[in-house]
Amino acid sequence: MKRFFVDSNIFLRFFAHDDVQQADTAEKLLMSAKQGEIELFCGPPVFFEVAWVLHSTFRLPHAEILDILESMLSIPNFTVFDAYIITKAIALARKKSLAFADGYIAATALEKGIGVATFNCAHFRKAGVQIYQVSTHDHLHSV
């Protein structure tokens, strides 16, 4: 069986359908996986890029972006590296109104039992992670 790592542009063309020819080709690729003809793979960077482009270029609402990311996880014969963290990140982003990337950082920190060093305390505080605010005086302090 042929195996392929899927780039984010395949998903973007499929979901955005902004280029009919590429969207049709992307659909055929995903259908081949669904029918068990090929096996597909990807990792977290693809999810980050899809979320970013859907937000910045296509201006989709936050909930719709998370729905799309979630639907990607259910594609047959598609292995997502770190799928467990991605699933937790989507749920956390949905529940706490976070961007997917922040949800992923928070979900990873929670999973690993570590804090987050950040200048952006507000986003991560509502995610329930231990915050280590970086100050301009080169110190970390827990908040």
C-alpha cells in the first residue's frame, strides 16, 4: 500500500474549495484513503497551518475552524502523529475560546505536567496551566 505524508494545502483546498481542480484532486486523495487504497499521515504542524490559513485568509469563525480540525482526525486510513494531544487541544480551545495553537501549547503542558513561560498570561491562565510570566528583567515568576 502506498503511504503519503499529507501537506496542509491538500486539506485547505478540500475544505475551502477555492480552486476547483485542486479541490477535486484533494477529494480523490482523501477518498482513496477512505477506500483503503492508500494510507495518509500528518503531524501537528499541518494542523497549525490549516488553522492559521482558515483564520487569516478565509476568516472562518473560531468554532468552524475547530470543527474542521476535528473532522480531519476522523478521516479513514489517516494517521495523525500526536493525535491525542491534538484532540485535547481542540477540546481545550473550544472550551476556553483559545486559538488552536494556544490550545495545543496548553494541552501539551498539562499532559506533561509542566508550566508555560509566556508574556501572554491571560490566554494560558484560563486554560488552567501553571504560568511562568517572563518579565523584562530576565526573571521568571509564577503567577
